[in-house]
Amino acid sequence: MIFDPIYLIMMLPGFALALWAQSRVKSAFQAASQVPARLSGAAAARHILDSAGLQDVGIEQTPGHLSDHYDPIHNVLRLSEPVYHGRTQAAVGIAAHEAGHAIQKARHYLPLVVRNMAVPVASFGSNGAFFILFGGVIMSTVFESVQLGGILINLGILLFGAVLVFQVINLPVEFDASKRAKAELVSLGIVPAQEMVHVNKVLNAAALTYVAATLQAAMTLLYFALRYGGSRD
């Protein structure tokens, strides 16, 4: 597949957008890391959570660079070292975004509820779709079992479709978390409204990475449908 020129052409826009988004995230984070904030990322997240009545949500430091995330199962914000300790606009922006996810869960934000329900299927689809699909191709071509091969191909395409659905659902979840983060930072006086430019750049750049992931999933599904969708009786 990776040597199919059609596949490479179809995936090029998604790959290009992903590379550009990652470059934007890196440059925006570095720039915002030079701008001081009145609180560290952990303190800002704690202030936001407490103001929302979420004293039960924990905050922990986690290894890695930009490995920040909200763990809904254990109800914990896990912040990377530069974000946890950093007293910069980059740190408070990312920490506030993760706090936004905790607020979404507490408020039963519908797209988050749906996304969490879709996680098991999407996880299996992203890992298993390729093997099932190409197992179907092998059954059809090598073992000449066209009917069984067609069933496996259709199942593989369907499973990868679940990955695309997950990515589409994930977009409003991430956008809303950033929207909540920006509003909380200003309303709680963590970052003055006139100084939000660097936070906005970091969160807007991060949003592009989710758009790129969705585009990549859409183009991969389209390729599978065009390339293998007719391989059945």
C-alpha cells in the first residue's frame, strides 16, 4: 500500500497539513514559553478546576514533551514537566485546555460522551482494520476465496470508518476545550484579555493537528473504498 503512488498522492495533503501543524505547535509553544504568566500550569489548572467545583479532579506530572492529557477514567490531569512547573503563557494555555476536558466531563458535554463511547471501537479499528482488510485481499487473490475475502475487506473498511467517525467527533471536543480554556483564563484573571495572543496561537496551532488527523483518516478510508471496495461479489 505505501508503495502505491495513488495512495501517496491521496495522503499528501494530510501529511503536509500534519507537518505544518506540528511546526506551528512547536514555534507557538516556544514563543509563548518566553512570555511569563502569574501562575504555573499546575496552579492555573487547579484554579480553573476549583472555580468550576471540581476539587476532586487531580493534577499530576507526567513524563514526556507535550504529553499533556486528561485521564477521564482516573479523573486526573497529567501535565508534562514544562507545563506543570512552567510559569508561562504556553504552560497555562495547555493546562487550561486539559482542565477544559475535565469540565466537559463534569458537565456531560454530549460530544465528549459520544467520543468516549466510541473509543473502544475506534482503537480496535485503527489497529485491526489494516490486518483484516489485507487478510481479505490475500483470501481473495492468493486462496481465491472471493466471498470470504470480500467479507473481510468490507469489515476492514467498516472498522476504519469507525476511526474516521471518532476523529470527526473529536474535533468539536477539542475545539470546545480550547474555547473553555480561553474563557476561564481571562475570567479568572490568569491571563489578561489583551495578553491572550500567545495562548491563542498555541491552542489554535494544536487544533490544526486534530484537523490534520481527521483529513488523514478521511483520505485513508477513501483510498480503501476506491482501491478495495470493488473486490467482492
